[in-house]
Amino acid sequence: MEKDLNKYLSSMNRRHFLKWGVGAGLLTGFSGQLAQAKKLPSNASILIIGGGAAGISMANRFSHALDGAKITLVGARKDHIFQPGQTLIASSLWNKNQVITSTQEWLPNDVNWISEDATDFNLDNKRVSLSDGQVLSYDVLIIATGCQLNFELIDGMSASLIGKQGIGSVYAGPDGAAKTNTMIQQCIDKGEGKSIFTLSDTFIKCAGAPLKMTFTTLDRFERTGQRDRFDVSFMTPFKNKVFSVPYYNEFVLNRWQEQKVNFFDQQKLTAIDADNQRATFTTPSGDKIEKDYDFIHVVPPMSAPDAIRESELVWQTGGMAGDWVEVDQYSMQHLRYPEVFAIGDVAGVPFGKTAASVKMQAPVVEQNVLSFIQGQPLQAKYNGYTSCPMITAIGKAILAEFGYGGVLMPSFPFIDPKEESWAVWIMEEKMLQPAYYAMLNGKV
């Protein structure tokens, strides 16, 4: 049965995926409403900053919902990347071409796409400057840029080192994920070695990805029949924590104990000596601990892009100050600039840095922007929903669904949110991508 299903799914082209995407979305917790049938007349100028999943989803939603509005999307990246697939690339299951499409193919004809990046925000005058010198005005501003990867904050580290000297990172795009797979495979071919997996002390997108990479690499080591020849360590800057939800945190730590993973907490990766394949970790007291490695998976510190961090968009106080866009965690509206909304990884909310979060935030932002345009109270609320199909081995996963406060939010009675299953693995490997593409089109 599994073989037949995989054969059928692999034969489907992207347009078949799009037709099937709504149903797939229901299977992965991507529940939502179809786009409004009746358009709202409006001459509002809506400016969307960021051409990733969040930005494209909002462009399509506003195209479906508004009649006469000027919709502009700003973002330099011409390739669109299905980022959840990068874990599968780095785990030797997909090739990088499976996650790459073009930004243009997802945009409706009535959306004006400017392939530049925003460089400055004049919020008091509702103006945004671009990298080519253009200055754009807006009535409504949507911030959807995603995260900035700050590899350089680790001394001696840069994205250019990925794929060299045993260094990998699933976050460094499809190419970086493929190079990460190569580094892992070199350890497997060698038949022994020390592997280190790390975690950043900042908020990160897809917080389960470093754990998934640990689990899939362990599985690959175990399949050699000589697991005891591979020394595996996980380093976290937090005290006894690798995941924000207590149940899943305990599950992971207990499983790693069974799998003989060396676990070190309160140790932050602060330096890489690539030539000597040595990493330095720093404790809260400032002590430096050096560890040699044959492979290291680097999770970079993350933040909003610099242009946003240097603007009035970011939080001014609290734990997210200077790094993430200041918004109400329920309405996704900026707290000081009511015509500004944020969605996706860049939004400064307690949870919400996954594709599933974007799916749940998108209708909230759409409905609240439409209310704002009409001068009506904002009614739609985001509940913090975040979903992570946590791969625990190749062929097994657990569906972690939760919201604000770490409350478990299971979507389906036939899936136990505390149990591993092959069905959740199929969701991750085969069904998530079509659901994601339906989200891009604003279909769900």
C-alpha cells in the first residue's frame, strides 16, 4: 500500500498538487476558509514587503478579496523556496530541485511585483525606500520578510563555510541543505566520527528543524549497523530545553537518552575554527568549552532583516526588542502604527515561525486589513497555532500542534499528538507541499 501511494503521489505534477491541495491541507492541520467570493470595492494602496510564503499568500488573498486596490509586492528573490523540504534534502530524501519554483508563477496578474528589497521605512509619512532608489507610498503596509540568518554572529562562521570542513546547516537554502547532506554522508562513508548538533539562543524559524536533523542523522548512522562508532552530541544554550512545549521537550530528551546522544545544556555556540574542525561553546558564566567535530550542524542566530531592525517597526522593550516586528499577538496589527500588519517569521509573537503558522495567520491578517480599510473594529484573532511534523526517524514522525501557552491543539481525532506514526511521516514527505502551494494561491 505504501509503495502504491508513493508511486501515485510522485506521478502528480504541481498543478495536480494545487487541485488536491485543499484536501491535503485538511490532513495537515491547514484548515481555513476559501477566499471570499464577493470582492470589496477599494482604492487602497497595499504594500507587501517580502516575497516568501507569507507575502505571496497575502498578495493572492488581497487579489481575491479586493476590487480596485493597488497591490504591490516588494522582494528581490526570484526563486521561491519550499523551505520545509530542506530538512528532507539534508536527510538525503529529496533533491534540491523539488523545492524550487519561481516567485512569478505564484503571483496574480493584478499584483505589481518589484524585484528589489526594502532598505528604509519612513513610517510617519507612510513611505518605503527600495534598493534601487524607488520610494513607495502606502495606505496599508504588510511586513512579511521572514528571518535574517546571522551566521556571522558566530565567530569564524559564515554561510560560505557550509559544505566545507564538516560544517552543515539545514537553514542555508536548498544548496546549503544539499551540502549538509554531503557532509553527513562523508561521516557515514568514513564509518566513524564525532557529530555535534546545535541550537541558537534566539527565536528561530521551524524550531523543530535542528531536532529533525538530529533524528534523521541518527537514523542514518544506525542503518550502518555500527552506531557505536558515531559519537553524537546535542548542545543547547537553554537549561534542559530543546523545544518550547514541555511534552515534546521531554519526549525528545528521553528518546535521545535511549539513543545514547550526549546532551549538554547551557552551552551556546560562539565560535567555529573551520580549519581545525573545532567549535567553541560558552556557558552563562563565561567559561569556554572547545569540542572537536567531524560534522557540526550550525543553527544561526536569527532576527528580522537589518532594514527592519533599524526602523521603528521593531519592539522597543521586552525580550523581542530590536529584533522582531512589534504587533499584537492576536490581531497581528502593529501596536504603534495601526496601518501596519506583520505575518510569518518576522512577526514578534510568542509562537508562529512555521508554514502552518502563516496559513493560520493569513486569514486573520486579511480579515483585519479589510476591517481596517472600512474603518471597522478588528475582529479576527490568531491563536498562536503552530504545527511541526516532528521526524523521529526516517519513516516515522509525531505531529506537534500547539498554540499560545504551549497548549496542545490537535486537529484530527485519528492522530494521537503524542504518538509517532507512519501517517504523520507521509504528511511531512508527501502531503505538506501541495497544502503549502494551495496556501500560496490563497485557496485555503
